[in-house]
Amino acid sequence: MKVGTDGVLLGAWTPVDHNPNKILDIGTGTGLIALMLAQRTHAEQIDAVEIDADAHEQAIDNFENSPWGDRLFCYHAGLEDFANEMDEEYDLIVSNPPFYSEDYYSNDSKRDKARFQDSLPFELLIEAVEYFLSEEGVFSIIVPAKEEERIIYLAAEFEIYPMQVTRVKGTPTSEIKRSLLAFSRKRIEKIPLNELTIEEKRHCYTPEFTTLVQNFYLKL
């Protein structure tokens, strides 16, 4: 599974001003976001959970070969099993979940499992967040723009509320495709809302995008 823009955006954008000490990355894939948060924070414990065996092995290799290997651990489990086995509170929870709910499957079962929403339903994800999130904790996620309203509604049912929203589009003239959402247990009257454009034109990145992600690319 290649490094994707969604994962990089989430890893770079996720709020860490509250200095999280324990972090959980749900559906880590090969460990990209967990590694980015290890780079961005002084968290002593960064746990990741991944259901796919090959991705889990790659995440472990990536963690062990990083400068932060002593702070990173990857569990091979589905989210439900992980929640049943773990009794932890996390100050920061992140997830770049499978998006695709359309009735279409490819011939690649691993890609399907990673991409299709039935591998990690939003309802299960939010329920797990409510279980694991500390009182002052933050939950951060990237979703298709069309799913923004639904996930905010689901989170509110568990008394978890949006604290920051950034809507992402590819170019100045394209439609908004993604929503970066940060949640907490506190209800905020006026939620900070902004937009982020990735490119001015093909391979010409905006200053805002460059500033956000430049610490994670060798060339940008």
C-alpha cells in the first residue's frame, strides 16, 4: 500500500497542541501516520492496530527501522478484538479509515479490505473512540467530504464533538473532496473552519500545503 496524500494530510494536520502522551492509530496500514506523529510529538506510547497481516508486518519493519522504534508498537487485530483486549486511555486517536461504500469490489482482496467501508464501519470506529479517548483527548480523521455530516452526527451520539474542520480540494477550481475533522469531548460554540488547496496546477503545490507537509518529504 503506497503512501497516499490522505494519510500525509492527516498525519501533518492532526492537532497535537495538547501534548499527547499516548497515541492510537486505528487501521495504521504500513504505519505512516503513527510515524509522522512520532516525529511531531514527544508521546511516550504510540500504538497502532492493523487487521491485514502483510501490512502489519510492514508496519513493524517500518517502526523498527525508524528513530522512534522504542515508542511505536503495532497490534495485528481487528478493531473490535483490539478493544476487547485493551484497557487503555489515549490522549490522541487518529484514523484514515476505508472510504468506499459503493457496491464495487476489485479482484484484489487486500486492497478491497483496506478501502471498503465494511472493513471498518464508522459506527464501530466512533464507538471505539468513545471507549479509548481520554477526557481531554482529541480524535482526528480524514473522510470524503460527502461523509462529513454523517460522521459528525455519529460522533455527537457518543457526546464527541467537532473542534476543528479543514476541507480539502485538489486545485482552486475543483470541488472539495476530503474533510479533515478533529473532535473532543467538549462542545464548542464556533468551530474553526477553513479550506486547504493542494495544487495551484499539476505538480505546483500551494504554499499552504507545502508549509503543512514539508517536514515529511525529502523533496517538495
